[in-house]
Amino acid sequence: MTLTSRNERARKACLRMMALACAAGSALLLAPGAARAEAASEAAASAMLEEVSDNAARLRMFLQAMPKGGDLHNHLGGSVYAEDFLEVAAQKGMCADVAITRIVAGPCGDDLKIARMATERPFVFARLVDALSTRGYQRGVGADEVSGHTQFFRSFDRFGAASAGENGRWLALARQSAERNGVSYLELMLDPPGLIDFVRGAGTAPLDEAGIAALYSADSAELAPLLDGYVGEVDRIEAEASARLSCEGKQADPACGVAVHYLTYALRGFSPRMVFRTLLGSFALAHRDPRFVGVNIVMPEDDPVALRDYGLHMAMFRFLEAKYPDVNVTMHAGELALGLVPPQDLADHIARAVASGARRIGHGTDIAYEDDAPETLARMARERIAVEVNLTSNAVILGVKGGEHPIALYRSMGVPVALSTDDEGVLRSDMTNEYRRAVTEQGLGYADLKELARASLEYSFVPGASLWREGRLGEAVSACSASRTAGRCKPFLASSEKARLQADLEDRFERFEHGLDRFNHPQGS
């Protein structure tokens, strides 16, 4: 670390500590004992984070234990590590291809059998792990020269053969990772496997905005009798995950305590009729099944078809939002960077997503390049449209990190921000690593991180009223302003899943902040 960067960190630390001292002083003057204790414990946690921020190992230990609320941008299929895919592939008797780049079905020679490769050819096995994730790319040891963008997106095709029928296993692993990293709520992107069969029947005939209404009538009639089957598929996925975690037994895995909801999603790189079918299925399922709390749209935003049809996709969203006004919408938008696409393609994707009903934006990385960025930011702040920030993903896929990342811009303009993992398995990351990047690359302090954690639940699509008064994080509604455990707060929490998760997060913060001694090194040693 350079002297200049150290000085800048010291300056920011001083400013943060001054602010915390003022807050603590105000609490001492104006609030009863509980508020004074909370202000003091938060100040102590802030001081400790400052102390450990230049020591990678101590920083990781501190952040690993810190409560982090929710993960709102998590693709279930991408949350799985290559080693887990390979374990499944070995159990299924699958193989590596001759080039050691992907999982394929058997039969094959002994040298390509994944079951034997892990124990008999460990360095070849390591090459396969690199091929199925961004591990090799991030460490500079990739087998060929590719961008992080290419390596990331091609990984999915390479491990896909081992993934079929394994969503229950992946759900269990996702919940375990969340629990290990202090995440209490997951909003996972998941489509029932059967939905793709409905989508394949869409055909490739042309479609424009004028034809959406007629297509809706025809496709809705075909979809209606399929919805119960999709619900049943999710029932089975959840049942398998629960069984793997022993959630109904006496020795239940702690991950059973992680709350889960789902987002259905459309695939923006397909033909317009297929995109509409995935969107229609997504909206209809979210309307039908309360486990699904919203709809998204995925695949590379720079895909030529996705760029060509962006306006048509927004029209589809507007049409379906009118048909299903109870369904929440978040969109991958602005997951672009200068040089990845021509400058004109950076001009308005976030603005158009907001105008088309998005209540959250996934990534939002190119906001500073948009033509009407100040107006879009002001609207997002005014309407409390949050951004799901994925620091590792943006660094690896887009090359956008450090001071080039717009997280500071969003926060300075009052736009709500929540940290997310995106595809932690493919990216070889986890939620704690996202918080580490926020500290080391973005200069955030403990109070900032606490705000992001609170925001992750506030701007989740979990049903129910918020614990916080009019979105002011940390300021409880009147029913819970005096106590979260007594009086009118108890029936209020019983009536709201969101408020219960928020209250649980506050309890976790209290335990964390009052247990800081565990992070102190022994005196006199």
C-alpha cells in the first residue's frame, strides 16, 4: 500500500470516527440506555474494523462473522463450485472431454473418467476446475488467452451436463454457504426445469410490440395447465434440499435457518417469442406461487440479440406488469462497460429498465455513461429503486473495480445499495469476499457495511411491512420503537415476514457487536 493510499484511508477513518462520535454523543444525550449501548457497541465495531482493515487475515475473520442480511442477486446454477459439479459428475460416471475443458457423458477411457481423475490425475483435475470456473483466469494461469467475460459465460455450458436434476443439492449448498457467511436470507434465481420445455415450443417467427397482446392470449392458454406441474417441481427441489440438510431431524444443519425466496427469470439472448414465453411463465408462476417473489431477466446484456431486442423486452415487461400488478420486477441492466460494447450501447439501459417498472437494478455498472445519468439517479433515489452491487463479478467479467466502480456514485446520490454474490461458485467468491472488497477497494467502514446489510432486507421482495419507518434504516416503526420483544411489536412481527427477518438481523448485530473480544489478540503474548 502506498503512502498516499494509507493517508487517504487514515483521513476517511478519521471522518468516520468523528461521525460515529457525534452519533454516540447524540444518543447519550437523547436516548435511553439501550440506544446508548447500541451506539457504543457500533463505535467499537467500527474502531475494530479500522484496526484490522490492513491485515487481510484478521479482516476476513472479522467480516466472516459479521451479519450480512440478504443476498438479492444470486443465480442458483452459478452459486455452485466446480468441485461440486465434478463430484456429481463422478457419481454419474461422467467424463472430461479430450481437451479437458468440459464435463461430458460417458463412456470414456480411464484417463478421462472424472471419478478416477480426482485421485489419480490431480493436476489434470485442477485444469478441469479452472475450465469450469474463473479460477485459472483470476490467477493468471488460464489454458488460453480469454477475457474474464468469455471465461465466465462459457463455464456454464461446460458444467451443464452434470447439473440436470440437481437443483435440490445446489439449494442445500447455497443455504450452507449463506449460513457460513452470515447471510440470513437468499433471493435465488430459479426457473422450474419444466419451464424450458414450454419455452422451446415458442418458435422463431418474428414478433414486434404490436403482436404481444395476441401472443399473450395464445401462450397463456397453453401455459395455464402447466403451472401446477412447475409448482410440484419446486416442491421436490425444496424437499430434497431439506432432506440433505436434515431440516426435519434433531440434528438439523444450521443452514435450515436461512430463509429463501425465488425469482423466476427470462432469457434475453433467445428469439423474441422464446423471451416472451419465459417472461410469461415467470410472471404467471410468481403470481401463482408465493415462494416466488419477483421476476428478472438474465444472460449477457452485450449479446447481439439482447442488444437488438432491448426495447422489445422492455415492452414485454410493461405489458406483463399490467397483467400481473402484484409481481415485483428486478432487471439485470447496465452490466456493460466501455470497450465491451460501442459507446451508444451504454446510453440508456438503466433508465429504460427503471421506466419499464424495475424496482431494483442488477449490476448497474455503466450508470455514469448513460445520457441522462443525473436524472436516472435522482429518480432511483426518490423512488427507492435499489442497486444489487456485485463487486467480484464486475471486476472479473467487466474489468470494473476500485475507483472505476459506481458504488460510491450511487451512494452519494442517495440510491439504495445492497451487496450480492451473483455467481459465487463460478467466480470463486462468497458474500464475505464482497464485503472485503467493499472495505479494501471502496473504503467502506463498519457503519457503511451495516447500512448495506440492512438495505439488503429492506429492498428485498420479502412480503410484509418493514421494521423501519418510511425506509429510514435503523429507525423502527412506532410499534417497535421501544422494544422488539414486547408490547405491540410482537404482533407486528408476527404479521410480517420481512420485519421478522429485519428484527433477527438486528439481534445478530447486537450479538456480534457485544462479542468483539473474540477477535482481540491475547495481551502479552
